Amino acid sequence: MNSVPGVDHPAEQSEADIRLTSANVSVSARVEVVHEGVISVRPSAGDFVGPVVAPGDVVEVYWITPDGHRALPAEVLGVETGAAARWRLTITGPAEHSQRRDTVRGRFTVPVTADVAGVELTGETMDLSEGGTRASFEGFGLAPEAGTRISVVVALDDGPLRAAGEVVRLQTRGSRWTVSITFQQIEEKDQDRIRRRVFQALREERARLAD
């Protein structure tokens, strides 16, 4: 059966988001190979913290196209861990247009500050979407646990973006904290600003790959 890259499945060497439906965990990944209904992806090293997925898990694959966002259902066939982690996913249904814009993230670095129970953390984003951000902070005080309320200010080019959120997970490496944050309250106009910045980041990444 013929399939169209970018329409029926994400194109090889493109970016996609893999969402574990049972746990609402989303991981950025590079699509390496698509062959006979099987997608091989390499998850972001920053996102891959512990055993995120296992064979048999049901996932959703999201990617961006010039016409919007698309998604398809899949099941995890195999997981290779280590320095170069890879996941093999088998497609279980047709791709469809998706309204879930918050799953598509742009990888770029801008300054960010976070307030956790009156303690201000400073750092920089690792990626950003309408749904949240993953950021690296200089650790200070007690590390926030999953579920901790947090307020963040992201320094975008067109001005600071303020949002209330919640810590999803945290990883410590020496004095640095990598914190995944989901936004709980964010203005519609700020969602538009994030979308513009994400599209810019994706265009810049495609340009780098084309060089």
C-alpha cells in the first residue's frame, strides 16, 4: 500500500511528538525510518528519562504540516535504551487532521524564570509549546516534586510571556534541574505568540537540515 510522507505518516528525518496515551506523557523524537507500517524514532535525550514506554504501550504520533497538524495511532513494538535510544512503533490506524496544537513543540533557547513557593529559579528553555515547556534551571533550595504549582516568565522576542503551571517531572544533573512544566493558565493571545515562535523554530530547524 502506497503512503504519502507527511500526510499518512511523518516524513523521515522530521520531528514528531510521541504521546503515551495512558500517562499523558509527550516526548519529542526524530523520525529515522518509516517502512511497511513501522516507524523507527529516536527520542530526545532530554525527554527520555527512565522507562517512558514499553512494548505494547498505545501511543499517538503528532507532527506538523503546512496545512496544520496530523496524528496517527500506534503501538510500541520495541524499545532500545542506552546512549542512542530508539523506539519502534507499528501504525494501528489512519492519520487524521489534529486540533491538538499543544503537542507540537519548538526547540529553542530563551531565558526563563520560575517562582516555586516564593523561590525564584533562573534558567533557559529547552523547548516550548502552548501546553508547556521543558527548561533547565540552576537548582536552588528543595527540588519541586511532580504536581507542584509553579509560575513562569518566558522571555520571548516580542516581550515576556507569563503563565501558571504545574511540574510534571524533574531530573537533576549536578546543580542543574531539568523541569517539565505543563501550563494550567495561559492567555489566548500568549498561545498565539507561542505558536508563532514554534513555527519559526521549526522553519529554522528545517533550514539547518537542508544545508
